[in-house]
Amino acid sequence: MEWTAWLDAPEYEFARQVLQRGVAVLYLVAFLSSLNQFPALLGERGLLPVPDFLARSGPLRRPTLFSWRYSDRLLRSVCWGGILLAAALVLGLPQLGPPWVPLLVFLALWLLYMSIVNVGQTFYSFGWEMLLLEAGFTVAFLGSDQTPPPRTILILLAWLVFRLEFGAGMIKIRGGREWRDLTALYYHHETQPMPGPLSRQAHLLPKAWHRVEVLGNHFAQLVVPFFLFAPQPLASAAAGIIIGTQLWLVASGNFAWLNWMAIVLAFSAVSDPVAHAVLPAIPLDWHAVSAGTAMGGAGGPAVDGSQAPVPWLVVVFLATVLLLVLSYRPLENLFSHYQLMNAAFNRWQLVNAYGAFGTVTKQRIEIVVEGTLGAEPDDSADWREYGFRGKPGDVRRIPGQWAPYHLRLDWLMWFLPLRTVHEQWFYAFLAKLLEADPPTLRLLRHDPFDGARPRWVRARSYLYRFATRAEFRATGQRWIRIPLHESIPPLSLPPEN
């Protein structure tokens, strides 16, 4: 049984520390985001109430704790439970015990967050939700400080990074012509869903630089991922390129935890010797494990050649087989002419297909929501604009840096002009503004009526573009906007009687 020594990867202890704690941090952010936003968006009196959704849907195909009953109180309990469990993992407390302890904690996070996602409807329809779920499930089998990192799980995590990067690259090559003629970045920094504080500066860089950006993106997504499975130090170098490109995306935009998850997962290919060479403060022998420690701490005798106990090796083997079997359809999808983007192939959302921005929007259309206290909703009324936390509005305001925190309302506002403003949730949102609903108003940056009820609200469309440097010097505006049309005419509540 000496061949089982291959299953141990003690030279990847630093990678395990980053993977476990990094994924736990992102779970903490996800639960915090849900705690702050879910009740107003999807709660008992939300825009798309979960009780109504459950009543319409009947038995859900996907598992959720809320199948039996939903309440805002129960939702908050789930979020607080997830926050506490994730915080414990960030501190490394479960990792001090046998490998079963972090396994159970990560699986609990996976099940709790899956319960939220599966009733989240359009507000939880983003690809990074399933990415977080798959990462949490896979990282659960990395074990604890008492056992070496399992090599097969590290390979499966590299396979997750491969699908994330290569899938996105293939979506782009098969998508809009702008990715093939290298012009995509002429527009992307300006038209992306939620620009960050450096997005305007990135947009104003020379077009030659933008073409280099696109070439670099194709190289990082279509070539580099294959080297994640190469011998060291090539695998670590490939991971470093992915981390570098993702950091540029972090600096130039707000994509919730998508980029941060890619950065964390890329460490699955970084070995301790390479990490130590780059940063000598990182030790070469993290938590060296003796056979005796593994036997005493994990509940069974170690197999000859491996420092992990037999029961734990069996669990890791079963998890590896499960994830390999589930990999068939995502692998087939990568090379399909009808490639699916952000698709789950099973009800547990494991081993999914990923990809984003197959086409790039050429113009930025923003939906601006206004209200008035006036009796008549004509142009002479004093129309005041509601301010959102993340999406562009005030033309002088610097866009904020929100990622990895996810502003769900702001993201869906970006989709409205691309699809239709006549969404059920958007009309419900306008009704909540007419009611001056406090939970809804707390989702916003600015309520122009300070909690008072407006008589009328409306939605207008504007064309936004970044101001040039000359325009900024002349006006102080970071955005130039042009009114287009009235998307939704003035609405009011019916008389109370």
C-alpha cells in the first residue's frame, strides 16, 4: 500500500490554509449580504416574497430548509449560523481537530447557503452563487491540520479553476465579435454592471492598451489553465498569472466574490516551496504531520505509505469519485458548439459550467428612479432622484468599491434596460417607494424624501458614458448622461379608502 503516499500532498499546506480560510471568508460575506438584503428583497414583505414563491411552486426540486416553512426570523437564524461557522473556519478552530470537524462545518455552510439560493429567485440567479456552493463542498474534503492535504481534492479544485477560466474564455471566443477583433475592452470598463473607483481611469487608457488587455485575457483563460496540471513550478506560475489577472479585474470593477473566489481557488496549484521562494516568511513545513499524530487524532490506523487514517482516505476517495463522475457533462459542455454558461447539471449544484460576458454591451443605459410630492406628475413637478449604493446615478460621484460584497438590487437594475423594465420585482420596488417602506429604503444610498411618502414615482432612461479628462476638468462630472425617454410613466398608490 506504499502507493497511497501519492495521495498525501504535504507540500501544499499553505495552499490548504488559503483555500479553507479564503472560501470561509467569502461564505461569511455571502451570509452577511443575505442578512442585510434578503428580508427586504425576498422576505415575508419583500419584493418577491418567498412564501408566495413556495405556494406557487409546490415541492421544490432543489433542496432547501425553507421547503417546510419560511419566516424572516428563520432566515436571519440561518444567516447568523452561517456567519458564526464561517468565522470559526477563518480563525482555523475546526481545523485544529480531526478532519471530520472542518468537513462537517463546510458541509453545513454549503447546505445553509444552498437553502437561501434555492428560494432566492432572480436575486440569487448569479453564477457565483453556484461557484460558492461547489467550492464550499469541495474544500470540505481538504481535511484538518492533523492530516496532509489530499492530492486528489487539490486536483479537483484546480479542475474547478480550469472550468471557471477556460469556460469563460470559450464563451468569449464563441460570443461577440468584439472579443475576436480585440475591441471588447473599448467598452467593458464603461458598460460593466457596477464600475469601481478605478473603472473610469481604466476606460480612459489608450486603445492599444485595451487590445493588449484582451489578448492577455485570452492567454490567461484559454492557455494558462492547462498548466495548472503541469509539474512545479509551472503550475504555480500558471496560478500566479490567474491571480494577477483576477486582481486587475478586482481593481477595475465590482463582480461580487467571483474574482476573489478565482484568486483563492488558484492557490490549489501553488506549492509550499514556490510560495516560500516568493515570500520567505511562508514556512516550508506547515504543521508537519507524524504518522502517530494522524492515527491518534483522526480515529483510525494510518495506511502504510500515507499519513492519513483509513476512514478518512475512504471518505476522500468517495468524494473524488463522486466529483469525477459529475464532471462528464461539464467537460462535454466546454467543447460543445452550444456551450451553456453558468449552468448546474444536478440539484446539488456540484461540478457546474461557468462563464461570463460572451458579449460586451456597447452603450450604458441606466434606469433612474424619481419621485415627487407634487399633486400633478407633470414636468413642472419637483422630481427628485433616488440614489443607489453601487449603480451609477449622481454624475459627480466616484463609483464605490463593493466587491466581494454583493449589492443585489443594484445588479438587477443593470439588467433592466438589457431585458425589460416591466419586471414584477421592479414594479414591486416602485410600490415600496410609494409606501416609503423602511426596509426597502435601507437598500438605497439616498432617499430624497427622508422617509416621507412621495405622491408619484417614475422611471426614466439615460445614456451614460464616462467623462473625458477634459470634460471632468471643465465640469467636475465623472459621468456624462443624456436623457432618452420615460421608461415607466408616473405611478401612484390608489386612495387608501
